[in-house]
Amino acid sequence: MIHYFFGLSVSKIILDVVFGIIFIGTMAFKKMRSFAWIFLFWQLPLVVLNIFLGMHNQGTFFSSFSFIQIIMFSLTYLIAIPASYWFARKYSLIAPFKLHLIQPVLLLAGFVSILLGSFLANILSLIVVGESTTAANQAAVIKIMAALPVIFSFLFPIIAGYFEELIFRVGFFEVLFTKNKKIAFLFSFFLFALLHVIAGSLTDVHAWLSYGVMSFVFTAVYYKYRNFYLNASVHIVWNLFVTLISLLVKYYR
């Protein structure tokens, strides 16, 4: 007997996954190639960052980067961001930017949804594991920020929101699984959460709940509106909010 998930048969899901990977057709191949370039541009600054962190890692603390290293790191993003945007636009993965696409009301709704979801996730974490701790991914980000000028504390949330929405929402919905939004939703939702949880422990209940809420809201917004600029705005605003809270806590502690 064939089981159904979101109204889809198992055989249909398998076929969609296979065809989503193979990309039959010339246009599909071009989109895949474009997505591959976007992925590489996303990774380029992270590779440079990890090299520098490896050079400066001293036990559990990072010393400050040199001026030259900061310039080199900044240049990788100055190349990666416009180049990735160009590829996304060239193959129509995203629409041309127009201010009205940000949609402030929906942006606020998305932000409030994550805020409320995160509050509930913390409560559930307290109930299930008896404590609510900082997720390993967030702790790692805080540690990295200590090695860079303060301005990067606000640039990173913006850059992360931009690239992660290109990869996990645009990539899955507009490139990998264009024929089936439900499959795109599942992969986007799970892999985004997994990427953030895996920085620590896969058994970290609090991390799964926290990032699961975030991933669900981001993915649901894109599933509904297919609007990269709206998604990136919600993601960036949330990242900046978390960063600001972290800095305030650090300052007043």
C-alpha cells in the first residue's frame, strides 16, 4: 500500500527527487550551473574566514585579525555578493529588485512569527531538557565576531540572510525542485535547520527547536509568496535583532 505525505505518493516523491537532481533540459542545466556558481560564491568568503581563524585560533579564543586579513576577507564578499546576484538574475532565479517587493507588513508578520516561535521553543527546551542554552552555531558566530571589527557584527547578519535565502529557498524552489513545491519545502526546511544544528550536536534539542522554527517560517514565507526580497528581508531583520540582543547582553553583563 502506498503511503501519502502532504498528498504525495512515495513513488511520486522519488521521481521528483531523481528528476530534480538530473535536470532534464537545457534551461534546467543552465539554472543548475548558475546555482552551482552561487553556491561557490557563498562558500568562498567562508573558506577564507576559516583559513584566517585557523591561523589565529588560540585554545578557545580568537585573537584579532590583521588589517590586511580584514581587507582580504572583505574583498571576497565584495566579489561574491554582486557575482552571485548577477548569476541569479541572469537565469531568472529571482526577480529584478523593486522596493515594494519587501512588503513591510509581511516582513513584520514573519519576524513576529519567528519571535513567538522562538519563545515557545525555549519553553519546550526547558520542559524537555531542563535548560535553554545558546545553540552551538550562535556561540560560534559570537566567537568569530570577537576576532573582527564591530561593524562585521552587523554586516554578517545581512550577508548570511542574503546568501542563505539564495541557497535554501531560491535554490530548492527555483532550481532543484521546480515541479513540486512540497518537496522543495521539505528539503529546504530540513537542510537549513540541519546546517545550523550540525555546528554543535545533532542531539541538541534546543538547537533543533530554535532553528526548526526559523527554518519553518522562512520556508513557509517563500512557499507562499515566492519572493526572494521578502524572505531575505525577514531573515536579515531577524539576524540583526539576534545580533543586537547578543551585543547588549555582552555589554551589560
